[in-house]
Amino acid sequence: MNATDSRPGNRSDAADRHLPVLLQRCVDLLAPALTEPGSVLVDCTLGMGGHTQAVLEQIPTARVIGIDRDPQALALAGERLARFGDRFTPVHAVYDEIVSVVDEHAGGAAQGVLMDLGVSSLQLDEAERGFAYAQDAPLDMRMDSTQDLTAADVLNTYDERALARILREYGEERFASRIAKNIVRRRAEREWDRSGELVDLLRASIPAATRKTGGHPAKRTFQALRIEVNGELEVLERAVPAAIEALAVGGRIVVESYQSLEDRIVKRAIAQGTTSSAPAGLPVEPETHKPYLEPLTRGAEEADAEELERNPRSASVRLRAARRLRPTPDHLIDRTTKHHTAKEDRR
């Protein structure tokens, strides 16, 4: 999947380095909502533009607004998708800003929303970004290189209790307390700056028996640091309800998650919309309490054997999708979300 030429702005490079997960399934789920000329899909996690390219090629009636917080990804995707002209609009933003993006670029409503969560191939494959524990690199892990907080800052400034909490909650790391203690002890001698040194410490902190069966010893800690640096779960908690509110009636949302913490947030948001909010025991369900979403998948879909063989990074994917049936009832809209949505325009 890695190309030999990694220069930003190389269109073939973007295509060669990124193999989108469940690509055709995503396009097929979104397509029925994008049949009218000018229909808008918001690709909330543009990356190198693989999903967007497939939509623009296969659905000539659609245009795509591509959101990404990573300026390098936007540059690569922009070059790759330039041939589609004004059918593609790149936006530098975090995807919890989807409502304002849709208001500005799509008149207040989108027919489709796609989220492909987690770290992108671009970020994993470029050693200097510090996302991959297999290569020694600066402890960076910023998806947006213009932000201040890095993984090194977290390791060098957070106290032991805060580090343990992050590792436990975001990495689901059994040995969080031990690792946090060792991180603080090591930084008393010299500050953290390289990922290779952190991998060595993690390997020494985790018992040998666990290392044999629990996957790479750095996997959970690197995940936790990445989530903390980029505020991923807090952003996602805001983004999924906001994305649903940005959908026109009949619009569709498709979300690909790669770890249980992400999938739990997505599942909860979709479940709220697909479940009646009426109190139990009412003889007649009030119209305002009927579901406003229809599930398009039975639970979370996983990659099949063919997908796994083609793209090993699909091993952990969980895909969920839903269609908007009606506007969200007022009593179910968070006040903050409601303040930032043009709900009346979508009725």
C-alpha cells in the first residue's frame, strides 16, 4: 500500500498509498440518497480521498464536501480530485463542525454523510508523524500539524494519575498504572521525544506472558496517546449527533469505526434515532416519539474474507448506517446541537 514517492500533491501517490476499507459497500449504502442532481455528500474524514473519488466516479449526480483536519491530507486529496472541478469542495476543519460546514457550502442540508474514523494510511505510513509504533519517530501524533499539543507534551507534562487514566480509558490498557509510573520515572532523567524509546519502555512494562498473546505491547498506549492528542472521542461524541442533524430527510449516514470506544459512541447515537422515545405502556405512540432514523445495517457489519485479504487494515472495522425518516423531535435534540442547526430548513 505504500508508494515509493511520498511527496505531497502527487495524485498517483494518494491513490497508491490508500486502500479504502469496505469501499463499494459504503458507496452502495450512500447511493440511493444521492440520485438527484446536486445531491451533497459530506466526507467527514477525507484522508487521501479514496471514498470521495469512488462516489464522484460512480454517482455523477453527486458532489462532495471533503472535511479533514490534516492540511497534508487535504493537499494530497485536492490534487487527486482536481479533475472533478466544482463537484468537490475541500474544507480544513474538524468534523464536529459539520453543521456550519454544511450551512456554508450546501445550504443547510446534506443528503449523505460518511465517517471513516481513526488514523489514516497517510498518517500511519509517514514515520515522522509518530503514529506507528513499528518505526522510531518524534512523538508527535497530531492529525492537524497546526495544533500545539503533541504526544511528547502529554508524556512530559501530565501527572501519573492523568496518564494512567488516559491509558486505561482510551487504550483499555490493563497495565496502565504500571506504565504511567514508569513513564514518569523515566522523564525525571530526560524528557520523552522519540517513539522507539517509548516502545522499549512499554515492552519492559508488560509481563512476558501477556506480550505473547496480547498483540504488540505498544498498540494500546499509542492508541490512547493519539486519542488524547487529537481529542478524538470528545469530537466524535459531538460529531455523530451533529452529522445526523445535518442530514436532510431521506439522507443517509455511514460510519466506519475501528475500535470499541468509537463504535460504542456511534451505536448509541444511531440507537437513539432508531428507537421510540415514548414512555412504556402508552396505548398509542405519539408522532413526536416515533423513530427518526431507520437502520440500514443489522448491527455492525464487518469485513469479509475477501476484504481482509485485499486490505488487512479492515480487520477491525465495524460499519453502521442509517437513513433519516423525519426531523429529530425537539425533546431529543441537545440544546447546543439545536442552537447550531438549521433544523426548520430541513422540514
